[in-house]
Amino acid sequence: MAVCFIAIPNFGRLSQDVPWGRPSWVSLGGTCGAARLLQRRLSNTTVRFHGKWKVNMGAVEHTLFAFMVGLTACGLAGSVMELISGRRLAFVEPYVSPAHVLRSLFATACAGPLMFANEALDAWWQSRISASALISCGCTATVWALALGVVLIDIASRAGILLGLADFSA
């Protein structure tokens, strides 16, 4: 049973008693009346309430979704490449080679964040880079996975529109 606190001026009294024994500023209905009204009026946005603050979570949710799409694509591509070749994922042959530039570009674009993270962890375990450099590599791999997710979502939405499968206009 959720409790929602509503700020009601009570003119110096700590609480107002109501017939069923709870103060008037405590509602046991799960959501406040003001929150219900705001939810009805803003039905197309995601709104969370934290005290008196209103937080719109739309941009955060879209960013996390794009990151998870990129991370999933990266993990799937990296796992398939490791299963096919039988070698650990890194920026070396057979994944990256000057003889097969397009294949190397595709492999690096899709599984690059994992390749980069593997190389950074190897360098850190062999004491070739510091902990701050490892953190920097981790942040770069995270941003790379986010960018990959944005690109994949854009490609999927454009392909869906071109094929007429869905209407993504908002």
C-alpha cells in the first residue's frame, strides 16, 4: 500500500484528524489527486514525482534504450565472431586485416566496443596502462556502444518506413 504525502497548509496544527483516524495529509490510495490530474493532462509524457519535484524521464529512457540496443548488438556480433573463429575478440587477425577492409570495418563498427574493452583490460592486467586510462577506455567503449545503438535504431526506423511496415511519425 503506497503512501503519498500532500502538502496542505494546516495553519499551525501538526495534523487534522479525519473520521477514520488518519491525518488529512496522508493518502493511502497509491497516488495523489494532483498526480492523477497531472497524469491525465500529460498522458504522452513520463512523469515521476519525488516530493515537490517533477521529473520528465523521456530523454533518459531513450538514451538508455539506445545504449542497450548498442550493447546487445555489440555482444551478439562479438559472440558470433568468437564462436566462428575460435579466438578471443581483439583488434588482430582474423577480425581486423588490411586484406579485407570492408569486413574489418563492419567487425570494428559492430563489435568494436568489446574489442576495445578486451584490449584495455589486457593492457591493464599487464600494467601497460593505469587505472585512470582503463576508466577512460571504459567510458569510450560506453559512448561507442551508445552511438552504435543510435545508428542501429535509425537504420531500423528508416527501413521500417521504407518498407511501409510501421508509421513512426510522432
